[in-house]
Amino acid sequence: MKLVWFRHDLRLADNPALRHACAGDEPVAALFIISPTQWRQHKMAPIRQRFMLAQVNELGRELAALGIPLHLLRVETFAEAPAALADLCREQGVTQLYANQAIEIDEQRRDHAVSAALAEQAVSCHWLNGCCVLPPGRVLTGSGEMFKVFTPFSRAWLKALDEEGFVIHRAPARRGEPLPWQPLAEREWVDEALGELMADPRWPVGEAEALRRLNDFLEQAVLDYGETRDFPAIAGTSVLSPYLAAGIISPRQCVAALQQRLGYRPQSKAQPGFVWLNELIWREFYRHLLVLIPTLSMNRPFKQETAALPWSWDPDAFAAWCEGRTGYPIVDAAMRCLNATGWMHNRLRMIVASFLTKDLHIHWRLGEDYFMSRLIDGDLAANNGGWQWAAGTGADAAPYFRVFNPTTQGQRFDPQGEFIRTWVTELADIPAAYVHQPHDWLRLKGRQDYPAPMVDHAVARVRAIEMFRSLEK
């Protein structure tokens, strides 16, 4: 028997591990491992856990319709996985294990241990690329090194894709009579481990839902994406990140759908659709970095010299940022939206990350962990890459000169304050002319229901630049 181990690739279509396992006539079974303690150690947000398990439930139902049983194992930590998998393989008569490659260091170590444990009972393991369009290690400089800056990586990635191409594989055909499927909500040990399993109605699961969102975006918004993507009050983005993070849709499917919509694969900013494709390439860049530089999974900065920066760990200032009490409306609106919904617009992620690290001078690791603990689309590679970019410790050609001004960012990307007034209810009635700097207007009204700015941005900016310049001495 062949066993397919699903992880962050919870789909039937364009799934290399599933496709290879279903080649031939041998029986196929599937597996998903629930690891509550490990997930908590990795700061996985409860909303993300519920979303993922709701998709596992959907996947189990669809596999059962194909005649493929989905086994569930519960192990508290990754350390228990090799023995549990060995037992299952022995019980089920498994001779081959198929799984898509993990990119995080703890997951890679787990997979190496699984390979060693299964080798002892003659079970062969097959690890495939299901996480990227091009596998990590494929896009390198002429000297065989990883690109340290995104733009040359993007050019090399596009060239490599033109040379290699790719194929989207359909879901496998039915392999036997339909099987029964017991919903996860009826399994007491799952409920006990993770509590309420109802997915957020704002985020329906299923491959059909992911494809619907992709197609709607390509039909309605992709051509204007470069102009609308930075405005949080406008529905200008694909909002596919939770589905990509859980593997409900693959990045190859996104690239293929874009190419089909346009009739070509865009190669430069001058071509419609390229700006969105470039965002997918950013995703690839961060995933490749995580594999090729394992210390990024270990709380280490990309630029090693920045480990000496004198970051603050001020718990009160950090709590004010987390709760949206900074006195900067766009920052507070973004954080309150995150806390209420489990999602944040990408422009806002950059603004709040810059504020935490460059205005409050708080270590990016605290912000990175907080995002993971709240985001439905929490993904180590993208989250770490984004935080280190904002903090000036990551893969960026000009790190410390980039310090976002939270006031002008709000004025530029939420000019009428629509997003701010939605989430900062104290400012719901404030005129648009004052929404980004509300304090004088509030004082005139005799109101003290919104906090004063925590810091003077101009002073904080100078201090942030001095921090980085001190490394050169």
C-alpha cells in the first residue's frame, strides 16, 4: 500500500505527492497528523488551526468519495511522529510514503527522522516539491549561490520558468467504491485537543472556494491590482493568502490561471498582471531563502551583523501596539482589524511592522510571533521575510533608510479614513480632514477617548537610523 501524508498541501488538484502515489494500481491511503502542542509552540493562531482542520474535514470527505481513506493521528509534538508513522505503516502494510517537501527546519528534521524510522521496516519515502512553482535551490546565481536581493531573483525565476515550464495536474480519478467519512466535529479527541472546530464564515474552505476567489480576482481586479492593492478600504487584492498557506490552492495554479486570463505570462512591470505575479515571486523568494538559510527558522536575522542591534523588549509599549493603542490611527486600525478577524492587508502589515521596529525600536521577533499567533494565513517564510524586511535585518538592498511615516502612510493609502473609522470606533465621527491627526480636534471637543501618540515619529526615526549606523563603527 502507498500512503500520502498531507501537511500544508490540503488539496486534491496539483498535488505532486498525491499524483505520484496514485500512479499505478496499488491501494492508496492518506494521512493527516494533528499536533496540538507543537502547533502551540510554533504560535499557530487558533483561527488558522480551525481553518486548517475544517479543510482536513473537507479533504477527508472528498478522498472518501474517491475510495481513499484518510487516517488521522494525534501526536503532541513532532518528536512523536516517526514512531506513530512507523506503527501505522506496519498496521496498514504500507511500503511507500509520499509527501510534499516541508521547508521549515523543525519540519525538515521531523521528516529526516521519519525517513530513518521507516527505512528500518523497508518503507521508502518520496519527498516532492508541492510548495513552490520552482523548487528551492533551482534559482541561483551564476556562482551557485542564493540571491540576496529580490529583483535579480525575480528575473532569474522568470527565466527559469520559461526554460522549464510546468504542468497543472488534475485531481486523481476514483480508485474504488466510496468510503464512509466521520466528520471531525464528531470525533471527541479532536474537539478535546482544539476546541470548537467551526471555521470562520468569512473564510469558507474547499478547493472550489479557492478557485472561485482566484477567478473572481482575475476577472475583476487583476488589471487594476497595481493601482488598488495598497488601499485597505478597497477590495483590490486576491485575499488568497489563507488558501495558499494551507495548500488549498497551489502557486502553480495561480500562475497558470493568470496566464490563461491574460493569454501570456507577464515579464515586466509594463505588462498588465505582472505586479500580482511579482507578489507570487516574493512568496517563492522567501520560501527559497528559508530552505537555503535554515537559521531563518531559528530566530536569527538574515543580515547577521544586525543581531547586535540594541532592540527594546518593553512589554508595555509592545502591549499598546498589540492592542491598537499607539495613538497613530492607521496603526491602531490595522491591529484591531487583525485581532478581530485574523487577517491584515499587506500594506498595513508593512506599516505596523515598521512602526514596531523603527518607531518603538522593539525587536522584530516579538512582532513576528504576534502575527503568527493571530493570522489565519500565518506562514513562517512569508511572515519572517516580511518582518525582517520591515525591520531592516532581512534581504533588502537599503535596510535602515526605509522608515515608514505612519501618518503620511495613512493619508496616502486611506485618504478619507474609511478603514480607520471602521476599526477605531472612537474616531467614527471625526471629519476626514482630521482623521489621520485627530488629537487637536478631540481636544477641541473635550474628548479623551483616544490615546495620544506614543512617540514622536521624527525623533524615533532618527533613533532608528542611528541604531543601524552604530553597526558600521
